[in-house]
Amino acid sequence: MNKYKLFGVLFYFLVSEAGFAQITSSAEKILPTEYSSGNQDNIHVFCGARGAQSASLTANTPDNGTGTFEWQKLNAQTGTFDFFSNDLSGNTSATVSNLENGCYRVNITTAAGVSTYTAWIFNNYLEATAEISDSNCDSFTLKGFFETPALTYIDLSTMQTKVLDSGVVYKWLDGSVLKNRTVFDPPTQNTSYTFEVTDRFGCVARADVLYYSIVTKASFSFALPARRSDPDKNEAPLTVTFTNTSENGDPGKFEWYIFKDLQKIKMEVEAQTFKDSIQEIIYSDNPVYTFEETGTYMVKLVSKKVSEFTTCTDTVYMNDYIVVGESFIDAPNVFTPDGNGSNDRFVVKFFSMKTVKITILNRWGKVLHTYENNNVQGFADTAEASVWDGKLGGKLATPGVYYYVAEGIGRDGMKRSANGFFHLFRDR
């Protein structure tokens, strides 16, 4: 590019920028026209409500001196500028307000002569509305609508109409930006969503819509008895307290399914007698259930949320099984009823038993003592039962070897028995 051409380009931009500076405004966006040729003018875009005329332009004298101002407005039909208003006050600036969309020209007369400047203005608006549709138990869809005017101006070099691209973009927010308009796995709380629309001029419109939750999320916890004979094992009968922690479920609409022991289900399948894996259904918000028999059990909870047009359910299973230990009987081989407070009783351990009978005999087979319980309610409650205190007829039995026979029915329906010799020692 030669120096004369470069000077011409620089002169064009200097004149253009100077022309831009002589008309100012408080518009949200000011951008140049895209005429096919010649000097470009500024486009002033104001954001407001539909039908509002909030646009205004201020003309300034080019040398900060005083002058008069004559405003004209482009007549799109004739292509000429018609008189609009004037300001003969002799100030350094003049403002015209409440302007309609269009092209305005100002002739500024100062002591140095007449200067002419042109600008376009647009009263722009954005309107947004939002709604929720297709709401069901699995998802719902956010729908947003917006309106904005078509902005067009005239290329003053060709008098052809040009479209001003608004560059409208939108997004959905719920505290963060949503990736999809269709929301899967709906929230269990009423949730507000915002439809936000913006354009390249800085205009913004928002519409809020409230999702009224029709779904529920099932969850629960459970607690075992605080007092157990063995912390690592659960003994029948085992009473379990279930705590419902479901979200947005309707009270009185919860269903608890207690499944049969896994081994029992397997046996029924093998015997071709299987009909159902459910042992019991409980209709309660927070049930307390007693597992009377040993086994391996699963529990599930169904939570329901009933709305006007649908009923949504959610199901949750336990993370692991409730295992009620097998029944057994065990007895010590030594006890010392000497009154020192340690090992003074002959204690037979029976776990998950329903009935138990323990017979003490001497080494010649004579029955000396019998302990019997036909409704065992857990070892934790019967551990202190006096199977035998080492006395016969109120008198201390002779130290020596004795024999016991223990038998009963476990909570698993199995017959359990144990027998053997034990030694009775006494220091005195």
C-alpha cells in the first residue's frame, strides 16, 4: 500500500471516529453500520420494554464552542431527511429524547461553519415466557419462548435495507446452567428454573417457572437391638427397627417387602413348590419387624407420591442382607460354684433357639437338675438364667465329674442337641 493510499485510510477512520464522537447516548450498545461504501454511522441500541421509546441522542459541537442544532429524521419513503426539531439556545450540546426507531441527522452551526452527523437508533426489547410440559415420573421438559423485534436499517450508500443481527442466545438455569431442556430424574423438591435470553446488544429477559415435584426417592435405614449376646451375630428372634428416610413420599403410602430366607427360596425352587419370594408386606411409615427364624433376608421399600394425574413410585433395596445366625447349643466343661462371683453357675449357651431343655446327671446317670424354656426370646435375655447353681437339695454338690444333656428346637426349625462331661471344682 502506497503512502497516499495509507493516508487516505487513516483520514477516513479519523473522520469517521470524530463523527461518531459528536453524537453520544446512553445506549446499551453502540456499533457501526455496514454500508456498502462511504463513511459509516453509529447504531445506538437501547434496551427497554415493548412499545417504550427510551432512546435519546446528544449532539456535541465539534470544537466545544457554542452553536445551534437542527435535527432531521430520515424519511424511508422518500429517502430524504425531514426536519425534526432544532435547538437555538447556543449551547455546546443538544439532546433529543423519546425517539422512535430510525435514522437521525444533526446539523451543527458554529462560528467555524456547519457540521453534519448521522446516527441510527433502535428501541429494542426482549420478552421471555416459560412453561413446563410432558411432566411424568421419569422426566419433564422446560419450554421457553421469546420475542424480539426485527431490526433493519437502510444502507445510505445504496438505499437498500439491511438486517441488524440480534444474536439472540438463551439458556436454562437452576443455580447452574442446564445442558438439556429435558430434565431426567426430576428433583424431589419443588424447584425454580429460569429461562434467560440475551442478545448481542446486552438486552436481557428472564422468565421463571416452578416445577412442582411429583416424584419421590425411596431410602431407609435400620437399627438392630442395642443389647445382643454377640455383636457380630444376629440372633432369632431378631427385632429390627426401620426408619423411613424417603424424600417426598406420601405418608401412609409406603410399602415394605420382607423377602423369605434365601435358603428357603432355593429349597422351594428345587422342590418345585416356589410361588412367591415375599414373606410379608408391611404398610407402615416406620415399621418394627421381628424375624422369628434364622436365615438371610432382604428388605425393600416402595415409596409413592400421588398427584392429580399420576402416581410415581420409587424402590430401594437394602445394601446388604440381614443375616440371622443359625441356632446352636454350647456348654462349658468346667464350673466352680464356690461363691466367689466368678463362674459360679453352669451356663449353657443357646443361640437362636426356640425351645431348650438341659438335664444335669451324675456319672451314674441319675438326674440331678433340669432347666427348661419353651419360648426362648434371645440369649441376651436368658444369659443369666440359672441352668444349675451347683446345689442339690439346697446343699453344695460334691466336686467331681457330671454329665449334661442339652436339646431343643432352633428358630430355623432344626433340632439341636449337645452333651458331654464337665467338672465341678470348689476351693472349699
